[in-house]
Amino acid sequence: MASNPTYIWFDGELKKFAEANVPFLNAGLHYGISVFEGIRCYATERGPAIFRLEEHADRLLDSAHILGFRDLPITRAHVVDAIHQAVAANGFAACYI
């Protein structure tokens, strides 16, 4: 299962992977401040199936809140939609998100 992305969701929009650049002084890069959620997408007869995506999105946002990111301009629906768009744009049947 190869899952090298051509497109990623970056800074609120779908972008080509090569065009997504993180500023050097970004707090996540500079201080290691980040949240992480590992999500699996499986190939099925009906197309890609992302395992418990809504629950993963909730945990991701809860983790951000715990770390003090309280005014994020995204919702669960934004996270879910972004992941669906990225999987579709890359044509993945199965991948690790």
C-alpha cells in the first residue's frame, strides 16, 4: 500500500504537497507543540472507508483544546471534510492519515 500524497490539506485548503511550506519559526516546528491523531483508511468494495473518522476528529480537537488552542477556526465538520477531500484528491484506496 503506497500512500505518498500528491495533495495535502494545509493551512485551510487542499494544496500540492510540494507547495506546502511550514515557516521556520512555526511553534509546532520550533517548540514541538502539536497534536496528533493516527487514522486508518481501508480499501473496501464500496471505496475507501476511514475508520471512526468522527471520533478521531473529536479527539484531535479535544487534544488541541487541552494544549491551549481554544480559538481554532475549525470544527469537527471541517476536519472530516478536509480528510475526505485529501484522500479523494490523492486517489487513495487505503492509507494512513
